[in-house]
Amino acid sequence: MFCIGGCAAKNETTVYSEEHTETAAVKAAEDVSVEGISDNAAAAVVYCADSGEVLYGHNVNDKRAIASITKIMTAVVALEYASSLDKEVKITPEMYAEGSSMYLKEGEIIKLSELVKGMMAVSGNDAANAVALTVGGSDEKFADMMNQKAKQIGMKNTHFVTPSGLDSEKHYSSAYDMALLCAYAMENDSFRDIVSQKHVEVSYVDPESKTQTLTNHNKLLSLCEGCIGIKTGFTKKAGRTLCSCAERDGVRLIVVTLNDGDDWNDHCNLYDKCFSLVQCVKLADKNKIIELPLVGGDSDSVSLVPEREVCAVLKNEEADKVSEKIYAPRFVYASAEKGEFIGRIEYYIGDRMITNVRLKITDES
């Protein structure tokens, strides 16, 4: 294969493809100050879910009590389990808990996925306990599952002990780690559907006719433009904790504040400021055509196109600094089929690759 675009030739026989890794490769987080931004939180971060960049933050790696935003992880583990086995859960007294509740009653039967609604909308500690006992068999074993998932996501300053977030010296996370978790959770369609609703309907298996309409505690769904989730929390030790997610103009941002007495206003202000710092830039679509010589065919050339539209969320000052490197064979044999992947395009800012896309032979005649 050869490289178009001013780069050195490479001897390659494969094209890039995405591969699953057990542990996420995440960028190291550092505090970032932005002129004109201040907030009341002990720790805060604005994280771009599209690029993995921290746009603003202070004390982003500090280990702190996190209260009920813990339930984001509980919900993730529960929904991933429920995707293959959505168990029917019979409520027992050991599932009851102090604090916020969805008021489960002994003997009731409810599906695992419905319990997640109670956790995320009204922060039901009873729902979190029911999930932990059903999925893990005990709080301790479920906490092991939570910590394994945290490691997979790349959360390095986190340790879970309880499924609900009740205070414990060994139960903590950081603003940055919680942003990573939120970004991961919002890729789950079931999770995103639950946390984006101002009101959720919960259905029971037994009593068969029982339903609950729960009002989401997250006021940002009404207060903040583009808000699509996520979760509130509070204990005396942790103070007010809040994770949220918003989308505007093709950009998705996550805001996390820990111990913030004015979190509703701070989140709204942080979004307004940080959305103005970035933009979604289209780099290529199927109208970008690369012609290569065709050997042994009825025509002289064959057309390659990107397999999908390519966009990247970039800081405003980076938007006009993108360069590309196109890797493709010197020629294509006529035996190659329409839709076959041949080569790739890599997009860079300086020496940093920001994204890549495979090239394929166009499906059009």
C-alpha cells in the first residue's frame, strides 16, 4: 500500500479496524482552567464525550464521596446483565434500605430492568439493593462486579463498596472517573432512554395491574438546553453531587460536580460556556471519491469512498488545522468486488491522529 498526502510509504497488508480491549485506553486527566468560568464545587469537570477531552475542571482526580451518582454504575451493571437475562425479582425485607426509596413491598415481583428506572428516576436505595442481591448474590460480590467494570472503563481513582452510594470510607470516585462512566453509560440505549425522561412508568409482574409513575429528580432536564440525563446525589458527607449530559449541534458534553451547593446553576453555566469552545466538523462523506487505476477491467479506474460520514468534535482553534493521510494500494485488480474495503484515511492535528475511516470500493456502478 502507498500513502497519499505527503507521508512516507509503508509496507502494509491490512487496514485499520476497531478492536475491543478489556481495559479502556483513556487520556490522563489534568485540571483545566477557562477564563470566565467559576463554580462552587469541591471538584468539577466538563468532559467532551466525543473527543475524550477535558474542556474544564478542577480537582478532577480527587477521590471523594459521591453519594447516589454511584447508582449510574449499579444501573450499567444491571442493564448489561438484563440484556441477556432480565430476571423477575421477588422483593424481600433484606432489600429495604434507609434514605430515598421507590417503596418496594415484600412479595412484589418486578423485572430487573424496571428496578433500574426506580434507581435512576427517584434514586431508590431499595431498588439498588434489590439489583445487587439479584445480580451479585450479595452487596460484596456485586461491588466486585462494579469495580471490575470501573477498571474496564478506565476509572483509576474509584472504589465501590455499596450499590446505592451510602457513605463508606472505602467508597469513592473522582469527577473525571464519573465523567468516563457517564460517557460509557450514555452509549447504552436502555440507560439513555431511562435517564432522559422527566417521568418514567414502572410496571410490576405481581401485582399484575400495578404501575408507578416516577418523576425524575434531575431538574436539568427542564432547566438546561439539550440536557438528556443523568443522575443526582446527596449525603451529608458527600454534599450535593450531580452528573449530567447534554447535546447541542452534534456535540455531547458531560458535566460532573462533587459537593456543589449550587449545582443546577453551575451545570447550566458550564454548558453554555463550554459548548462555545468546540464544534462538530465534517471531515468526509461518501462524496469524497478517490480514483485508483484498475487492472484487467473494462474501465481504467475504480472509485474508493469512505465507509461512513466522518465528523470530529474539535476545539475552535483546531478546526482549520486538520490534515489527512490516505493509505491505498497502487492499483486495484478487476476481481475486487463492490463494497470491498481497500485502504483508509487517517485525520491528524499535528502528530495526533484524531480519527480514521476505512475506504471501500463504491457500490455505485
